Amino acid sequence: MEGEAAPGEFEVDIGSAISAPEAFGASFEEMPRAEELELGAGLEGDPALAFRRTLGMFATGVTVLTTRVDGQVHGMTANAFMSVSLRPPLVLVSIDRRARMSAMLHVGTRFGVSVLEARQTALSDRFAGRAAEGVPEPAFEVVHDTPLVEGALAHLVARIVRSYWGGDHSLFLGQVEFARYGEGRPLLFHGGRYERLVEDPQVFSLLPRELLDPILALGEEREYRDGEPIMRIGEPGSELLLVLEGVVRVERPGRTLTLEAGELIGEIEVLDPGGGRIADIHAVGPVRCLAVSRDTLLAALEADPRAAVALIEVLAARFRETA
């Protein structure tokens, strides 16, 4: 996702930025023969554009690559970043050979990788040469003589150990010397735009209490023994449950968490029961819940238009988070 560069700041003359292919090692001396790209059914037009859009279907994180030359910080936005090895710790970045950053990196150079957090779209635009008016200058901290963007979700400092020819890009293999991560949600890029993860599927729990309490009052109480399943992945999501007493364990692919009294479960599924439950939920010790069926829920929303409007507003806000 290397954005268009700001004139004079992120671009240099292509002749000075592109190294000879033989500079990237003997194994890359012979370039692959250029062949026309075949487009799948239904696609037409510029093959390069179709290829770009096809790659855009692969969702990635967003990083800012940084280095320091003669005391000046240089950075660019990129999503062509990947891990290569754990032992030794290696990462790879791919950089457009027209970009100024490409001419600054060589074997022995250190570079920083700052993995951006979901709220750092302005920083991403800044380092892609699309800085908006009024956006403050980025702040950096220096680790191993390498600048890192403050407030990022994760940081890496790597020293380049190999560089390779990659067509109109250069590939830089770096051995990681420093790594750090924090809590938060990553900024994502997919289909030519930013995306965000929505980790907590809250909908009804965001309603005002004066609108939510009458709906919950229509539910029926249930009790569960320790370890007893409350919900299973794939089952129809036909009920909304409120934990009244005890603790429940929620297990989703790649994530486990616990919920206590006062928290709702099944908020998304009850609105789309055909999609099935998205988590396995079990009781941890004795648990008491209040269950509201989908039919009861819909009848309550129909009886009180204020609750229905409030629900729409919550859903619209969640949509804006991802748009």
C-alpha cells in the first residue's frame, strides 16, 4: 500500500533510485521473461490494474517503515511486510524502487517497522504523502539509532542482511534486533481502503438502560452447571442471554475471554440467527442467565419504536467503525 509520494519528500529521480539487477546477487541476475498476464472470466482491461485489484483482496496490516540518514528521519507507509523466520528472527519488506526509501536501504542499514493501530489512519496517510491539513507532526522514539513511530501497536528494528531484485520493487531481508508490542486493535487495509477489526460484538448492551431493561424483563431464567455448554459454534442464534450470576468462558477461533454478571452474550447472532453462533460458551462454576428469544425481542422492538430507532443508531455507529 505504498501511496503516492509527496513531491520532493518521498520521490527521487527513477534513474538514481533503481539499482542494476546484478547488485541483488547472482541468483537474480537473470530476470524472468515478461509474459502477458491472463485474466480470469469476467475481467477485462489493463492487466496491471486487474493484478493490483486482485492483490488488494488480501487483507494486510499497515506499517510505517522508518530509517535515519544524516540525522534526518525518513518514513513511508507500506503493507508489503512479512515475517520470514523465528530462528533467527527475520522479516522482509518490499519497496517500490522509485521510492526514496529504496535508495536509502542497503546491507547493514537498520530500519524500523511500526505496526499502526486502528486509530492511526492519519499517520498512514501522512507517510504515504497524503497529509491532511491540521494533522500534527508525528512523534518518534529512537531505539538502536532507529526512529519508531510513537503510539504504534507494535515495533520492530531490523538490520538488513540481504537485498534482492523484485521486478519494480526491491526486497530487503532484515534480521530483527528489537521487538515490542502492546494492546489494541490493528489498522487493516483491504480492497484499496482502510478496515478495522470489531472485536467486541456489542449491540444491545450499548442501548440506554431505560430501553434495554424492559426488553430483558421479558426473558426467562436458566441455570447451568460448571462446564455445561450454554452456546455452541454453528447453532442457531435464536436467543439473547444476560449473565445474572457467575462467570462464562467464551471461546472463539484464536481468542478466549470470560464474561461476568451483567454482560450480554449472543448480541450479533440473535439479529442474524441463520449465520449460527460464532463462539462456544461454557459455564465456569454455577451460572444463572436470563434468556430472551428472538421472537420476544422483535415483538418488544415493535412495541417500542424508540428502542428500534436506538438499535439502528447503534448499528450505524458500528458500521462507521469499519467504513
